[in-house]
Amino acid sequence: MRQTERLAADAAGLAEAAALLRRGGLVAFPTETVYGLGADATDAEAVAGIYAAKERPSFNPLISHLDSFDSARRQGVFDGTATRLAEAFWPGPLTLVVPVAPTCTVSDLARAGLDSVGLRVPAHPLAHALLERTGRPVAAPSANRSGRVSPTDADHVLGDLDGRIDAVLDGGAARVGVESTIVSCLGGAARLLRPGGIPREAIEDLIGRPLEGGPEAGSSPLAPGMLASHYAPRAQVRLNAASFLPGEAALLFGPGTPHGVEAAHAALNLSENGDLVEAAAHLFSYLRRLDASGAATIAVSPVPDAGLGEAINDRLRRAAADR
Ligand code: TXA
Ligand code: MG
């Protein structure tokens, strides 16, 4: 249980909110769409805290919020279409999914292991002021518990998350009330991933061609290789490994040295003391490192299904099933 502060929309409140974020805290803040539950996007443990507070049973890629297009360019690669969209609709209720830039600092967990990143420059003056003072990308899904409606004022946020987050910056009612429109600009295509605050027509008028993907594009199958909906390792994944075979890569959890670890091709421990928040923070980067080690199989120790373990196990099961 944390003490959740309600911070006023003034200089002191903003300074405190930014300081909390820079220390790895969880701070809800208003955007013009809905209130977001923010954490330093570059700090995987802080990002893991978002999932714990929301009790989200799976890891989605999160939107990273920035104070300007210039800041966004350090995180993602903007092709011609993405540049035109950013210049026309930022700041505002538009999220662009673009390839990660070599200078990207958004954590693997916030990107759910993908090579793309979701970026948004919100227009709400408080959000802008907070992002400027924080000086880092801030990952933020809507500030509600999983399965509940998105919050449009600070009371909604506290109703769901009081005692689970460090603070809410109280900026009154959100204006748009629906989430941002999400457009992916990957491999030359522009695709509507989620309808939202900016109408499809406004985007199509600007780019001079129809967006790919219908209104329910988020759930329709996507062309292979165009947009992976989640990161899948190349190696086979073997779950609930009590011991390890020679040549396997070992993804460990908890204390102790299971049989066969010494002969493993590579081994990494998600959390030696069995901390699920730490394990979530390491999950995607360790999967990638073990995959890159060249082992044909990544064998994974059992992870308890409690708390963040549910989301970790969901991701591991999908990694084991994807072939
Ligand atoms: O208005 C909004 O967009 C609010 C405010 C707080 O900004 N945020 C929000 O976040 O609705 P969330 O987590 O509920 O939605 C994020 C969605 C994910 O479900 C995912 O579909 C998409 O953004 N997304 C983010 N990064 C992505 C990526 N790299 N690839 C594909 N989809 C991505
Ligand atoms: Mg949401």
C-alpha cells in the first residue's frame, strides 16, 4: 500500500510530480484524451509498476509521451508520412507507432519487446509541463484498473488506484474523453491501429490516401512481417523447466541453481530473490539476449502465477506457442 497524493495543478505540484517520476514513481496525470498512469519509460522497473498497479494480466506495448516532436525524434524514426502527421496533429490526440531510433531510451518492457515504439505528444498544458520538467519519455496507459473504464478526472483515478500509485496530478476533467487515434508508420505503410480523438478522415485528407485497416483494424490479422503484434523469440521456448539440458539457454527465476545450469549455453536470472516486479522488468531484454546467444532452445524456470506472474506467464506461454 502506498500513500497516494493528490497534487495541485501548480508549480509545486508539477515539481513534485516530475520528481516522483524521475525517482521511478507512478504518477497519474491528465492528457486531453484521458488520464494516463505515468512512469519513466526508460526505467523498466518503474514500467513494471504500471502493470502491477493496473493488475493487467498481459503486457501490451505502452505509449511513450513526450514534450515535443524533437524529443520524439530521438526515440523513433519518422518517415515522410509520420513526419507530416506529427507536424499536423502534435501536440494532440494522435499516437504514432514508428521504428525505434538507434538513440531510443524507451525500455524493452514499455515496448513489449518490439522494434517499434508508440509515441505521443499530448496537447494538455499540464501534461506538456510535466513532460518538459521530467525530461524523459513517460510511458502511460489509461489510469484505470484493468477491465474498468478509462478515467477522465482525478476522482475516477483515485477510485481505481488510491493506495496503489504515488500521486495524481489533478487537472480537472479531460476534454476529449476518448483515447488517442493510433496510426502505425512502418515499412512505408500507414495503418489505423485504433480509432480515437483524431478522425480517420482528417488523417486521410492530410496524407492524400486511405489508411490501411478498417475501423476494427486493431483486431484484424496483419500482413506477416508488417507489424508484429508482439515479440516472438526465434528459439524454441520450453516452459516450467526444473532442470536444464546441455546447450539450452536458461532463463531462471528465484534463488538456487537448478540441475544443468552449469552446462547451459547461457543463463540469466529474471530475479534471484524471486521479485516479480524485477522479473517483469527483465523479461523482454533477457529473452532477447538469450535468443541472440544462438541457443536452439530457451528453457524457463517456473514462475509463480501471482501478481505480475500472471502477465509474465502469459507472455512466456505465447513465446512457447509462436512457431
Ligand atoms: O489517449 C491515449 O492514448 C491514452 C493516454 C494516456 O495517452 N493512452 C492509452 O494507452 O490509451 P493504452 O496503453 O491503453 O493503449 C496503448 C495501445 C496498445 O494497446 C497498443 O495497441 C498500442 O497502443 N501500441 C503502443 N505501442 C505500440 C507498438 N510499438 N506497436 C503496436 N501497437 C502499439
Ligand atoms: Mg486503456
